[in-house]
Amino acid sequence: MMSGTPFGVIGLGTWGSLHARVYATTPGVRLAAVADLDADRARDVAAATGAGRWTASYRDLLADPAIRAVSVVLPDFLHRDAVVAACEAGKHVLVEKPLATTEADGLAMLAAARANGVRLCVDFHNRFNPLFWGLKEALASGELGEPQHCYYRLSDTLFVPTQMLRWSGQSSVAWFLASHCLDTLLWLMESRTGRDCVERVYCVTRSRVLARERGIPTPDFYLTTLEWRSGLVTQVENSWILPEGGPSVFDLQCDFVGSGGAYSVNGSHHGAARRLTDRLTYPDVLVSPTVAGRPVGFGAESIRHFADCIRAGASPCMDAVDGLAVTRLILQMEESARRRQPVDVADLYALP
């Protein structure tokens, strides 16, 4: 019998396969099983990662009493049933962002985790991004002075909603990308501890390119202004319609200005590595590159953090309460866009 704490992965798309590879290469962890509705994919990932077994049914995976924790890496809107079932089976859970696309689903998952005494965490991997850690430390030290304004762009090319995701029409770039941005901002400003909080949100969207020209019923972009209690103003851009000719599938830029200085993050087009063939591309050197057969980078590190905490009986740094806060804030963005006016934001961390 192989040693190590047994983990499982539910959902084996691009990111689910990363979860499997991380568990398979983390000391003290054993990838016990993987599950995907596509049986061929499940079999192939199991073979590539050395998983103990594979199945096309996540309930079959959850029935294994040996498995201690699972990753749920399903489309945004399908998290509730799998997460609740995992909690009821006594498994600790790492679910991909967003936690949920409705407040009711988020509260149901949180209640299931609490009722069954398991940890429920959300994979907000920018909390492990060294670029944002530099910004966090600059803010915490007071080096930047009082926060004044911030522009944060995280957008994708058309490739993502039209080719990479088969389910983009059942989600949005807000759930897919703004969830990262909002958690990063709430984490940077230490909102959960009450240091600063969002008081008002104003969001504008348009649905022309994807809906009218591509037949995908989802907004093209969200442009969001957040007003904070401290006076900070942040503007967040999330688009799914960047041209595919760009050197990277995503575009990440964050410019933070304080009364005493500024800090800029270029997470995509920094040019640390360049590949030039028939076109210029920027290979991934930060998110989840593979070094000596092992996935590294901050995208892998957040998953490894969860695994290490479960092994040690410790609490990971991102939990379902953080996930619920992001879900609530995106719902407020959507309400603002629908009403075409700013909306006030209540306590994002309030629990029943």
C-alpha cells in the first residue's frame, strides 16, 4: 500500500488535471482517485499521474472511506451538489473559485461543512502570487502611504469563452475572472478583519460580441468601480473579448497608487520568457509551469497549501467565508449592472 494522506479530484479539465498533478507530486500526499464524467479523460489522467484508481462518478469516489480530502473542480454553477456530498461523506474540500454563483448555494455548502466538521476552502490562488505578496507587504508596511486608487485588469482572449470553456454561456467573466480580482482586493485590504471594506459598487456590462456574433449568452465584459470605507477607489476590468492574436491568453495588470508611492503588477505580459515561432507568445513562468516533472508556481502552490494543511490538521488561509464574500460582491455587481446605478454593499462576511 502506498503511503501518504489520500486525496481525490472531482473534475479533470485543464485546472482539475493540475490539482491531480499537484497531489501526485506533493510529499506526504497520495492521489488515491480521480473522477470525471468523461471516462476516457479520467482514465488518461489517472495513468498520467499514477492515481490509485479512476471513476466516471464522483459519488463513487466519495464512497471510498480512505479518502480524506477532495478537490472539486467543476464548472462554476455545478459546485453545490458535489461539495455538499463531499462534506456529508466527511471529506475536507478545496473547491475552485467561485465558491458559488448564488448566495443560497454558498450558504448551503458552508452549512454542510460545519454540520460535518470538515474544512471547506476556495482556491483563490492569487494569495500565493509573489507579485501580489510584494504589493501586500508594501501596503502593510505603510510604504505606499494611504491607499488612493487602484486599477486592476484581468481579462481573457476570445479563445477562453469560445473554445476553452464549453460552458461559458452558463457562467460569465465575472464568475470566472472577477472572482480572482475581488478576493485579491479583499485580501490586500484585510476586509475580513475589518481594516477596510467595500461600501458601494457600480458596474457596467455589455453583451454584443459573444451574444450577438457568437451565440454565447454571456456578457462581453464587466467594468466595475468599488468605493471603500477608507476612501480608496478601485476600478476592475474583466473582459472575455480580447483578440486572440495577443501573446498570452490572459492579461493581468494591477496599478495601485497611495499617498506616498505606487506599486505596479504585470502578471502576464512581463516578458520574463518569450517564444517566437510563427507568432510571439509568453510561456507561463508564474502560474503553473512544470519544473523537473513537478508543477510549481502560485497556481500549484495554493493547492499544495491546502494539502499540507489537511495533512497537518491546520486551517488553510482561504475558506468558505472568503468565498461567500466574493459571491455576494459579484451578485452586487450584477445588481448594479441590471439597475444601471450604484448599489450599497452590506457586510460581505455576515453569517446566519
